[in-house]
Amino acid sequence: MSDSRNPSDHPNPIGIQTERRILESVGLFKSAVEEKINRLGQANKRLKQKIFDLYTIFELSRKLNSVLDLDDLLSQMLSALVDQIGIRNIAIFLRRDPKHDKLRFLKLKGTTPRPSQQTRHWEISTKGELYRLFLSQRESLFLEEIRSLIDPDNAEMRILKDLDCKLCVPLISREELVGILCLGSKKTDLRFSDSDLEFIFVLADHLTVAVENAILYENQKSINAKLRRTQRQLVQSEKLAALGQLSASLAHEVNNPLGIIKNYLHILSENREESDPEQKNIKTIQDEVNRIARIVRSLLDFSRPEKEDKVLLDPSSILRECVSLVGKEFLKKRIRIEQDICANLWPVMGDKDQLKQVFLNLLVNSRDFTPEGGEVKLCARNSDSAVTIEFSDTGPGIPDEYLSKIFEPFFTTKEQGKGTGLGLWICYGIVQRHGGTIQVKKRKQGTSFLISLPKAAD
């Protein structure tokens, strides 16, 4: 019996299987394409980010290469890292001078931790474990890695903890470790990505070069300033030496006729009655002769050779003694003396009478130029390897055109007849003979004289 059904009504197992394989192949192909597109999209995104990072680095480098002020440079660079990476805070330690054995904390940017008095004294020793670790590894390390390589409880590790540091980046220049960047955690609390790390490392290299340039410029500027000061001191020393010789011979020549004039004035005064109108003229001449005598004494004081018997002195006791001597005169003018003298002022080597002369002269000058009811401030501090003493008044100040002449002999800003113009000149010579410096500074109101005396050797 024949089969009358349509052949198409019969299932074709081979065709169905082929169709399924085709559909499966299409699906796999589609997934592969989608995966490929996704990978290309991610790669494109990473490429765009890298281009943006490189552009940012280029712009920062171009801008920062022209910045020679170290403080400004660090502020801009650290701010760029905080903004670009999205970190909570970043700090930098630098070794500004190869002679120093410390990397000092210089700058902190971000939200935490807040800078405090303690943070200003943070240091990383060049002889410590942390410094030696980065000098040997020469690569960035996460805090967890550092803890596994050195003692996690040493003082420098506590500094990193206080800074909330998560990543340390060494700044290497010519095989030397010149600084360390300490980066805090990301604001998103995510780990640093590869692109973050690449950006940080490239920028750190640029920062190292820029910092070196800024430090070199800073050192050169300091050397030039020191050279200018030395040249000025040399010129002044030669001028003072010549004036000293001249003043000594001049004082000797003037003293003889001056003594004769004084004797004859005394005889004239004795031979006349008190009511004689000529007595007033004689008195005027005597006053002027005495003024000449004071000038001569000042010249002799300056030209007198330096004493060799300098002794150990406490400058704070000399200052207080001087204040007590002029205290009544200040009270008469209702001028207040504010004393800010360090309790443990370093001792200095010197001549007590000469230093007392300098301090008294500056106190009297401050009194003369301070109006009634004003204030004179005396501040004494230990600074580096010297004792600094500052006398500040609230007077009218010194005009700019006079500042460069203030220590020249016979120059005075006092009214005629009230000053010889030798006081500050003598002060300059005494301070110089003590190995110190004296400077005048203009203030918003008044004038300030700053003396620096070297600390006595231990």
C-alpha cells in the first residue's frame, strides 16, 4: 500500500541539526563580536584616559618648569595630584641640601590630617630604615609592603600612619633619594588603578626635575645674596678702617686746642660776675665746646683697638640692666617698654661695656623717636647659631632714601644740635667686632633694629 503523505510533512533530522548548529554558530559569533566591541570600547576608554593624563602631565610640566619658587611649585604639583587622582591627602618630604642628613616635611595638601605644630618637625633620617629601603628598592611601595620589609613600629612608620599614607613614591635624582611623596587613600576608598599609578610615576619624575631646578635656583639666589652682603660688608669694613685711622688722628689733634679753649673759658667765667650779660655767651660757647668734646670722645671710642679679653656673657642680663637704667626716662614720656626676652638665651663672647653701649644707644634712640604714649618693644631670641635682639619703636619711621645711610658717620635724622650722627656708626663697629650684624628695617609704623650675635662655642 503506497504512502500518500507529503514528503515535506516528514521531519528531516539532518536539516534540523544543521539549522541548530548554524544558530549556535551565529550566537557564538554574536557574543564574540559583542565581547570584542566591549573590549575595544574599554581599550578606547583607557586610551582616552591615557591621552588625557599625558596631556595633563604635559601641561603641568610646561607650566611648572617656569616656576622657580619651591613653595609655589610644591603647592601646584600636590594640588594637581589630589585633584587628578582623587586622593584625600598628599605630603612631601625633601632633602633641600645634600649636606643635610634629613628629609624634612615641607608641604601637605588635602583634607586629612590637619597640619599641626608637630607635623613641622617630622623628619626622615638618611640613616634610618625607611630611607635605606627606598634607596635600595628605587620603586614605589604600598604601606603594607613597607610594613613587611622594615620594623612597623619605628618612629618614621608612625609618621606615615599619622599622615594616613597608603602609597610612598621615592623621588630619585642621579642615584640619590632627594624626596618622598606620601599619598593618602582615594576618596572612593578604591585601590589605586594601573592608570592612577602610571600617572603618579610619570608626574613624580617631572616633579623631581622641577624640584631640583627650584632648589638649584634657590641655592644660587642665596649664594648671590650672601655674596652681595659680603661685598657690602667688605666695602663698609674698608671705609670704617680708613675712618677709624682718620678719627684717631683727628681726635688727637683736636683735643689739645680744645683743652686750651675750655681752660680760657673757665678763666673768663670766673673773672665775671654772675649777673654779667656776657656770662650767657660764655655758657653758650662752653656748651658747644662740650659738644665737640663728646664727638671727639665718640671718635676715640670707635678707633680704640678691640680688646682681646672677651668673656662669656649673658645677653639677657645685660639687656635687663639697660632697661632698668633708662626706665625712668621712658616713664617721663609715658612710653611703655615691652620685653620679650627668651628665658634661656644663649651666652655670647664679648665685652660687656661695649655691648651695653650698643643696647643703651638703641633704647635711647627708640625713646627719642617714639611719641608720648607710644611703645618700644625689645625682643630677644635664639635663632640657628646666633642670638637675635630686636629693638622696635612706634615712631615716624626712617624715610627710604635714608635707610642706606643710617650707619654712616655724622649722619643723623635728629634735629640740629641734638645728635652727633656717631651713635649708630659706633654701634655698627662694636657689633661687627663681636662677629655679629646689625640691620635696620622699616615697619608699617616705626623702625626696627635687628642685632645678631654669634652663640658662644660650647
